[in-house]
Amino acid sequence: MILTLSRRWSVGGYLMAAALMLPLIALILQSLQPDQEAFQHLKNTVLSAYVANTVLLILMVCLGSLVLGLPAAWLVAMCRFPGQRVFQWAMLLPLAMPAYIVAYVYTDLLDYAGPVQKMLRELAGWQSPADYYFPSVRSLGGAAIMLSLVLFPYVFMLARTAFLEQASNLIQASRTLGCTPTRSFFRLSLPLARPAIAVGLSLVAMETLADFATVSYFAVNTMTTAVYDTWLGHGSMSSAARLSTLMLLGIALLMFGERMARRRQQQFQKAEGKSEDYSYLLTGWRAALATGFCSVLLLLSFVLPALILLDYAIEYFDPESLSAFWSYSANSLMVSALVAALTVVIALGLQFLARVSPRKWDRWPSRLAGFGYALPGTVLAIGILIPLTRADFAINDLAEWLGLGLPGLVLSGSMVAIVFGYTVRFLAVALGSIESSFKRVSPTLDMAGSTMGYGPASLLRHVHLPLVRRGMLAAALIVFIEAMKELPAALLLKPIGFETLATYVYQFVSDEALELGALPALVIVLVGLVPVIYLNRSLEHVH
């Protein structure tokens, strides 16, 4: 009976993985459709510029995240200085701040009509832009800086973890040999942490490639905006699909690089982590410099934008806008809660199948199902709408054949599209969290359950569910918050007249009026703090 039921789980797992892979399959098939004229026009005119801007933006953001995140990680992990314990968790706060909100805040501050240039003109007596030079915020470099301020915590988090896990005997040996902190960093700490840093940079690169709102607001043409404009502006689904497949190739290369980094990481140190405190005690100007660097970084990346948002929310508070605010908040809560529940249930089933099945190939459904997190929202939206639209046409044709009223776009024009898209996008988050919980469950418990006559369903219900419950709750929490913040997929998949907090805020950003949408933007930031706090507690628990 167990074997028969296990086969049912296997079939169900592969069917679920196939359904979640449907957007990718549809995207590839759509890219093969004949539409040579539109794509050839893009290729002959602007495609090379889009690709160049995208590659350059990724390189600049990775460099910026490295320059900001790596020194902060080493200082917090390996040194003791005033405020060090606060910076351990505070450096993760920028993850809660959407990049396009940071972009708007700094554009408002640094533009020609902003307070910074006004103050410079008053102090220097300048009368017009011809009298002085000030770098343009709305540029490729400006977009790279904004994204770096938001994404550097990925490098900080992984590099800090790598520094904390370095063996104490190696640190002691470097000190015995007379290495200064600087020499120890470059000759010991940095080489050992290099694979973890590479993984962090891969995440930064994928997030940069997926960004739509920031580059769109700064009028920087990248592959993400090219997909959006080609689809909605030029009405060419096939050309947009072709552009999307080019992005998929880039994503595949980034993921390959990340996996290679993880494989290399296993070959480095085999000793245990630090058993004694070998951190460097900074005093005098060195301590002041460390505290100042971390403080300025935190101020620019989170504190200043958050304070400006709070000031906007208070100054421009409009009671008449509360009805729309509550309505869109309810929409966001409903969609996010539904997606969180779906992803946890699907991830639980797929990871349980990978654990209990005696067949090695039953691990593939969980691996295949998590591909969606690497897809930018605009690319995923195309992959979602292609099969759903065709299914809608089939449903309407069937209704017409049966002499019934035409139901319309029951799939692509309803919440089904946005819920399906979010589920594909964030399932990988739930898979990772639940997989880590399963790994902490001893295999002997599975054997004991089989000895007691438990089938797979009973084993899951009575043994695994109580033990992986924390991982399920963590997965649901993180997916919920990510769904609340998601913008590109929401813009393209939401039903007509349906708004979330993210799309509501983006409307104000697009109209150069974030002040009026500061309250929902602040809510998104505050809600985004929850997974940041969870990440910090997880790191503290491990170390």
C-alpha cells in the first residue's frame, strides 16, 4: 500500500511541477512564433543598447554592493567598536525598502529644484545650471547607486556569515605570524569568504536584472523595460517573448555561477567555526571610522528615506484617501495570504516527496518547481498570460458551442492570474525554508513511523508536520511579505480596477507625487521589516 501511495505522490509531484513550469514552456514556445519584423527592428535599432545598459547596470550594482557590504560585514563580524551589536541587525533594514521609493526620495532631494542644489546655489551665488555642474540623478549611474543602497545587505549577510564561520585556529595562526588586521583580511578572511561573496553578488545581479520600477522611473532602458515596452507599447507578444528568453539565458548563467560558488565553498575549511572570541578591538580614530562608516551607510540606505516617508505621510495626510488605502490594503492582504498558504502547502508536499520516496528522480519536482524566483516579474507575467489567455479562449469557444453565455476572461482577467503568478514567483522561498526544516528531522523517525505502520500521509501528519511547523510558519511569513512588495508582476497580472499597495504607490511615483502615496509606501516598508527581523534572529540563533 505504501508503494502504491508513494507512486501517487510521485505522479502528483510531477503534475504540480509541470503546472508550475507551464509559464516557462509557454514563453519558449511563444518566442518561436513568427514575428520577425518587430524583433528584427528592435535588433537593428535599440537591442544592443538595452543589452549594454543591462550588463553595465548589473556590473555597477554588484561593484557598489561589494564596496558597501563587504567592509561593513568584516567590521561587524571581526571587530569590536561602538554600535557594533546594533549594526549586526540594522544593516539588514534596507532590504525592507523598495528601490523605487529610495529612488524617488533621492531624486526629490538631489534634483535641480531639490533642497541640496538650492542650498548650493544660495551658498555659492549660482544663478542657473550653466554656472555649475551637478551629476544627474536620473541616469544609469544614479540607478546603480539607488539599487546598491538597497541590495548591499545580500553581500553583507552572506559575507558576515562566512567571516563568523571561519576557524579560530586559522585566525590564531595569522596573529601568531604577525599579521595585522588588514593583512589578515586580504590574505585569510577574504579568500575564505570568496564563495559566499560570489553567491551574494549573484543574488544582487538577479535582483538588478529583475528591477523594473527604478530603471523605468530613471528612464534607463534595460532588458526588463524592453520586454514591457515591446509587449504593451508595440503589441508584439512574440518579440517580448524573444527578449525574455535572452534574459533567461543571462539568469541561467548567473545561477550556474552561484552553484559553482557553492560547490567551491564546500572545499574550503573543514574545521569548526570560532570557539573563542578573536575579534579585533578598535579604539581611537579606528573605532570612530568604523562607527562612522556603518552609521552613514545605514543613514543613507534606510534611515533618511524612512524619515522622509514619515514626514510626507504626516504632512500630506488626506482623510479622503483612506477609503482607497483600506481597499487596496485589503486587496494586498487577501492576495498575499492566499499565495502564502498555497506556496506552503505545495512546498510541503514536494519536499516530503523528495524526502520519503526511494526513487532519486522524485527529487526533481521540488527542484523544477522553484525556478520561478529567478524570473523577473515582467518575464513571468508574459509566461503566465500566454497559457491563461489561450485557456480563456478555449472556455469561451466551448461555452459558445454549448449555446451558453460567454464567460469572458475568467482566468487571465481575474485574480487567478496574479495568484498563480505570485505562487510561481515565490514558491522557491517556501521550498528553501521547508527543506531546511526537513533536514533537521532525523531519518530514524521515518523508520520508526514505518515500523508503526504509518503510510506516507500518516507519517506526514503525525511525525513531520509538528517538527517542520516552524519552517512552514517562516516560509508563510516571508512569502506573505514578498507578495506584499511585488510590483512588476502585479502591474501586468492584476485584474482591471484591482490595485495592491505596491501598484497604488507606483502610480504616485510615476506621477512624481510620492508625497500623496507616502502612507501606503510606509506600510510596505514597515511590513517588510518582519522578514528582516526574522533573518537577523536566524543568524543570531546559528552563531
